[in-house]
Amino acid sequence: MLQSESFETRENRNVLMGLEKDASRILMDTYGSVQNGGYRSNVYGDEGDDDLYVNSNSGYNPDCRGNYFSNGTTKIDFVLIWEVKKKKPKKQKVRCTYQEMEKEEKDMAKITMFNKYEKWRNKFVKNLHNAGLLMEKDITASEKKSIHYLKLSAPWDVLVYYAEELSMRAPLQAQPNPCMNSSETVLRKLNIPNIMSEYIPNRPVDYYTCPFRKSKLDKFLGSNNRETYFTNTQRHRIVYEILATTVYGKRKRAEIGIDRLLNERIFASAFPLHEGPYELPEYDVPPENLNPRQSLYKYWARWSKWYKYQPLDHIQEYFGEKIAIYFAWLGFYTTWLLPAALVGTFVFISGMMSMNTNLPAEEICNISNHYRMCPLCDTCDTWNISEICSIAKLGYLFDHSGTVFFSIFMSFWAVTFLEYWKRKNATLAHHWDCINFEEEEERPRPEFAAMAPMMEHNPVTGVKEPYFPEKDRLSRIITGSMVIIIMLCVVMIFLVTVIMYRGIISVMMYHTGNTILMTQAGNIANISSSMVNLILILLMGQVYTSLAEQLTRWEMHRTQTQFDDAFTFKVFVFQFVNFYSSPFYVAFVKGRFVGYPGHYGKLFGMRNEDCGSGGCLIELAQQLFIIMVGKQIIGNIEEFVIPKLKAWRQKRKLAIVRGSQISQEPKRWEDDNELIPCEGLFEEYLEMVLQFGFITIFVAAFPLAPLFALLNNWVEIRLDAQKFVCEYRRPVAERAQNIGVWFNILEGLAQLSVIVNAFLIAFTSEFLPRLLYQYEHNMNLDGYVNFTLAYAPHSYVQSNHTMCRYKAFRDPDGNLTLFYWKLLAVRLGFIIAFEHVVFFILRVIDWMVPDIPESLEVKMKREYYLAKQALADNQDVYLSVSQHAASPGSGISHSVVSQQLAALTHPGERSPLAESPVKQPANVSP
């Protein structure tokens, strides 16, 4: 600060520094600590590379293992791993066959490539050393191959330089941690015990921050303690930046960075270390003494914590903002599912309780043999409408006035959820110092750099880099789009196949002669076809995801962001059609082109499908239940089993290499090498976005969808938490200020849900036909069943068929009645009114709910003010104070100005302003 520091300010700093020192001491002296020892490591370059400096101290050899060099003081920030196969001596042969000579040539080519890779690796490591990184090497050898571990550490000067280059945030003043859970605030005000809240030790301190400047280092809190000033995630990010920009070959060929080396398999892996094991000790240990990974496991990843708040600050500190924002969004979404699930369950239960008041269903059950219905297939007999009594009653559960209310409610819920997420996201982004985060000029992807045919100057940086002509890329994108269209046609072919399968199964059930099978033929066919459809959906999803990845690579997108956006768009479009085509067919196509007796519509010689006896909504509900819940169950099983199988395979592979050393306690980097690489968040987001579509687009037919989504997400959060804490290697902490392109997809789904639900209520539900009948004929719906049944045309009866009834608004000649056209007008009017009213209210909600909370705006202004003070020179502040005081209407008295100027010109004296440092009130929360 430019003002003299008050006693309270100094006390705050002392307390914070004490906390930092205590945390550092705890981490180094307790169970699961991050301190190294118990072995003597070989240094990198012990075979002739003496020019490489390695930080080592053989005199220090503590008992605990962890994340330090063998000297026990130098932190390990990153580990590079590669494997070297041992060469077998070959016997010299005087004569060789042609095949042996060909094999020898291939072996020579492999040796040449190996030497090239080894040269690249050595140059890369040497350049890392030139960049200022400290190194230490460890080798695990067996008879067949050896595994090399190169541990890297960034010294203070390197950290300071890159912290300014990467515009990292520096702490200026401590402030109370904001309450991130609105329910916690409400329950506290109402004095209601909160079982979801739990004290979690070592919560990261919240600061007002500003961009890091080396010249202003003394103004930042904790800068006098070099060991703890930079967090571990900041150190990882800095070292990864060095790894990503270090040259290993020729710069003009873009032979740069660890990512391309990993793609070329020159290095097997590269990752930062976890901070100790996640397993909790068998004896009692104070919670404050657990390492960060153990704290996350104890208070977050265990199944018993399913109802507790997530420790988002701890997640952000350990994994970075990108992963923390995903879990914040997932938790926020799950919380908002609770009211939707309660309302949906209430609507479903109310439908069950009012089933006996459904007069049309009672009329069907009591009609006896009065109405003979037309055959459901060309070789079937007529049947009695009373046979579908139970199905008619069951259909009322998914088609009553409550479902109309619920679809409107969910439209408002979806948009309100997204509006409040924007507020929550802004609060988190500011709290984690990434609200103004913008990716700098992004470097080319490793694959792009390796495959680009030419070099061009970057218009931003002016540096020559790999280039791919835009015209060629556009032609590839168009070709890829054709492939996507072909794959969507394949989905349609499978859909038609399922439809034909359903028809065949129905006919087979009718011809069994069994009364139960004949009555339930439609349900059996629908449920079994839905299961077959689910299997096809999952198989096609796996095939297309692989195909989309290959297509996106072939399109040669320059940056990783462009690649991710193109890949996300392809996969989402396909999965949208893949998952939703069958529900869309049942909701809007099935039963529309059936025809009438004597003039039935046919496809491939089979009669077009008609809705079952309970209506299309109950069939749609069955489809949604099987596809949505089935996918969730299979997905959760995969997420639980597959990482464990991969980890078992990795451990088995490394155990063979360790061989005789298997009895020794493994080192921290060996433990982490046994874990599986982090697979990112794409699949997690895709799963949740598809789920969001199920609970919003077709919610009128399946009010229990939010309940099943809620139950799934409680499991999903813990499964994902366990993967990141226990199964995955620690990923490099990435910065992000939001969930990216997924938010735009969610907004699109929310808008689409309004339109789809309007059409669903208008054309699929019986709500409007019943309403119009009540208005024109009978308020109690007496005679409604008879009114909706038409008589078979005379031409059909005269061709040796029995007189029968079928469901349609047609006269005895097969022509549409006046009621049909009135109903069509009502349906179209309802769609227009529904959409306009709902969209208008949604715009009002959008206008009433600001994207950034008012309290957060105040806090951001306060932070800007502190940053301006900390980074400005005395003369600049002097001028700004003088000019501001001289301006009319400034509201600043001359006494205040003179006090500020005195603080600038006489920093050793305390002014009244300096005696009362501004602190964020404890009761203010964003």
C-alpha cells in the first residue's frame, strides 16, 4: 500500500503469514506429508551429461516419502517419465535370407528413429535446464526395460518471472471467505440446523488481488516467505508453461513443447504429483494435519458425504478453476433439481390419487362388449375396448391437467436456473480471480504443428509458425459435414429398423392366442424395442465419438480451443439425434399416418404404427424411462468399473518392471505413475447436457424425469470425485471463468423445450380434445369415448369385414369431421399463445435477474481500487488525488486530500485514514 500500514493491517499480515507457515509445517511433518526421502536418487545426466546442474543433497535422508528432491527441501513441481527397452545382443550370421535382411533393415530404421528421439529428448531436457529448472533423476530398471523419472522444480527467480508473464494474481488484502451456498445463508437466518454444512479445515484464504508485478513484490501479502508464496497449482502451471514452450528440435518446424513429445511417445507421461496418498491413516489424526488429497477424500469423495456441501475452495486450490467450475455447476444443477423433482413427484402422485376420477377410463372399463374395435393388423381379429381398461387408467398418470402445469413450470425452471447460474458463476469467477481471465494468443496444437504443410507468420505475434490453408480446411469441414449427415441417416435407418421390429413383435404376440399376451402386445413390443434402441444408441454413440475425433483431427484446427469446439459440436449434434430421435418419433410421428379401415398407410408392406391403447404419452414415458434411466445406470457402472480396470492394468504393467523392487515401499512418483491419465471433462459435460434435455424437452410426458436425474447426480458427483482424487493422475491446473460452449447448448435446449412441450401438449396429449369437448358438449365428459370413436367406412364393411370402431374424428365415409378442424385451430392457437406467454415471462425473468450480483460489483470496485493503489507510483497517486479533489462535485474535502498527500509524502507517519483500513464486512456475501 502507498499509505502507511496500520496496526490492524500489520496484525492481519502476521496472522496470515503465521497460517501459511503452520500449513507448510503441517504438510512436512504429518502423516501423508509431501516431503521426500528414504532413497538415494540417480541424477539426470549421470551418463556423460555432467553439464546439467542437478539440485541434490545426499546428507539429508528423512523417513517420510513425498514431493521433494532427495535433499528434502526442493519441491517437485513436475515429473517427466520415459521408458527405455534394453537391447538384446544379436548373434552374428555369415549368411542371411531375404526375409532376415528385410527385418534387419526395419530394425535399423527403428534404431535410427530411437536415436533421433533420444537426441530430441536430451536437447529438450538441456533446454529445460537452460530455462532455469532444477532436475533430479530416478530410475526403476528390470531385465527388459527401465523407467526413467525426471523430477523438475522451479526456483524462486523462475517463478517470479513467469508469474508476471502469465499475469497471475497477487494477494493484496485478506477478506472473509464468502458464503457460497444460498441455502446455508437462509437456514442460518431462520436458526434451522443445517445438516449439509460441515467444517472443513485449512480452507484457502480469500484475498483482494491484482496482477503480479515483480517490482511491487513487497506490497503483496506473504512475499517474504518464498517457500509458500506460490501455491502448488501455481507452480505446476508455471512449469507446464515452460514445458509447453521449450524447443526440442528445430523451431522453424515447430518442434516445440511437451505435448508434441507426448504425442510422438518420446515421453511416456508428464504430470504434477499428488500431495501424498488419499488413504486415511488407521490411527486418529487431527483433521488439520491431513494432506490436501486426504482432506478432499475425507470430506468430499466418500459416499457418506452425498448430502454435504462440496468444498469448492479446496477443489479449486488442488485441481484448478476449470475442474472446480465443473463441480460447482454440477452441484448447483443438482440442487436446482430438488424443487423440480418435488413438483414432478407431486404431479405424478396427484395423478395416481385422481385416477378414479378419470371418467373416460371408467367408461372404457364399464362398457363391456358394446364397442368392437377394428383389427390392429391385417391378420388380426376385432377386439373389445374394455380389454384395455388397466392401460387406459395408467395412461391418465402421464396425461392430465397436472402435466400441462408441470411443463410450464419446467420451462420457467430451466431459464431461471440458467440465469441464477450466471450469477453464481460470476461470484465464483471473481472469488477465484478468473473473472477477467482471457486466454492469450493460443499456441498451435502439437498434431497441427506436426502435420501442417507450410509455415506462415502469425499476424498477432509475428512469429513464423505452422499454417494450414483456410480453403483446404473449409473443404475438409464440408466433407466432414457430409460424413455427419451420412451417420445421421444411419441413425434414421436404425430407427426404422426398431419400428419394424416393434411391428413384428406385436403381430407375433397377437398370434399366440394367449389373452394376456394379446392384450399387452403393444406394451411388450414397446418396452423390448426401447431396450434394443438403447443398446443401438450406446453402440452408435461410441462409434461416432471415435469417428468425430478422427474427422476433427483431419480438419486441421489450429488451436486446442477450436478443436474442442468443433469436436463438441459434432458429437452433440449426433448424440442429440441419436438419443432424441426415437422420443421425437413417438411424440410427433407415431399414429399420425395410420389412415383408416380400408385405407391404411403402409411402410415396406407393414401397416404404419398407431399409438397404443393408453395413448402416445404413456409410450413416450416408457421410452424416456428406459433410455434415460438405462443410460444413467450403464454410464455409472462404466464410470465405476472401467477406471479401476485401467488402474489394475497399469499397476500390473509397472509391477513387472519393478520386479525385485516390489517389496520396497514405492515412491510418490511411482505411485502416481500407476494411476490413469486424466480423461478431461468432455464426457461428463455431455452426459449432463443430454440429461438436461431429457428433463426439459419431454417433461410433459415424464414428470418423474427430474427425480431420476437428481438420484443419478448424487451418485455422479461422488463417482467423479473419486475418479479425480483416487483414480486419476493429478491434472495440470487450468484456468477458466465459465463452463464454455456448454452454456450456449443449455440455453438452446431451454428454448427448444418451450416449443417442444407446446407441441406435445397440443398434438400428443388428450388435454385439448377433452377441453374442447367439455366446452361444446358435456362438462363431465360423459360420452367422450363414444365421441372419439369413428365407425368403419361402408366400403370397408361391404368387403366382408365386421363393423368396427377406430379412434379418429371421421364420418362414416372416412372424411374428417368439423370437430377435427376446430380442434386443429385450437391446437395451433394454444401453441402460439403458450410460446408467446412463456417466452415473454422468460424475458422478464432475464431482465429482473442481473448477471452479476450487486454485492459482487461493489467488491470488484473495491478490488480495483486496492490494485490501483498498490501498483501505482507515488507521483501518479499524487496527481490523481489532486486532480480528483480539484474537480467540481468530487465530494472530497481538502482535509481528506491533505491527509492522503501526507501519507504519500511522509510514509513513516500514520494518518487517520491509515488507522482504519477498509475491510470487507463479514456479513456481505455475493
